[in-house]
Amino acid sequence: MALTYATPEQLAAWLGTAAPPADAERLLARASADVDAALLTACYPVDSTGAPTRPEHAAALAAAACAQVEYQVASGEDGTGAAARWSSVSAGSISLTAGATAPAGALDLAPRARLALQQAGLTGHGVGLPW
């Protein structure tokens, strides 16, 4: 089972709102999957459930997940990738307009999410044991 790196309460604090969005758990789960994809070859200590054992890594993963949700909400994305694929779709006489964002299949990681991961030392190195 995939980990979710942040709680709805952490997301609300990140967004500066009194309450998290109604679908915060779903958004955070998808954002956490995006973070995992960005860290495909990263090595860092984890416990038996796969959760990071170092507080700075846990904090960076939570920040990255929250930043990813914030980025997706701001761009009109719902975590499915569909918003990046099409900017306009019609049905009568079919009319599609490709989106101007990330190409289909590419991970569109929020800049602030990437920064949180970089500052914690989770990116920028090959496979190995950095600790």
C-alpha cells in the first residue's frame, strides 16, 4: 500500500486555510504518488512500512505532497493528469486542443515540491546510500 506523506491538517496549514479541501485525502494520496515517482531511485532510511525514519525526510515529503496539491489545485488539475492533456474539448463535430503544459505521461512536479525534496538531500544523486 502506498504511503500518504501529509495529513489533511498539514495541507490546511500549508494552504493557510482553516480547513482542508473536502477531498484532501484523495488529493494527498495522488500527490504522494507523484512524489514517489519523482524519487524513484532515491535512497533514504525507512521503517518496515516504508515511511521515512529521519524527521527531516518526513517533513520534506509532507511539504512536497502539500506543494503538489497546491500546484495542482492552482492549475485546475485534479491529480488525474487530464488537465495537462487538453485545454479544450468539444463533442459536436469533434474539436480538441492540446494543453500547453507537460506532455502526456510526463510527471509535472510542482517547483516547490521539487525544492523541498532537494533541500532535504533526496534528489540530485544516483542510486546509493547517501546517509
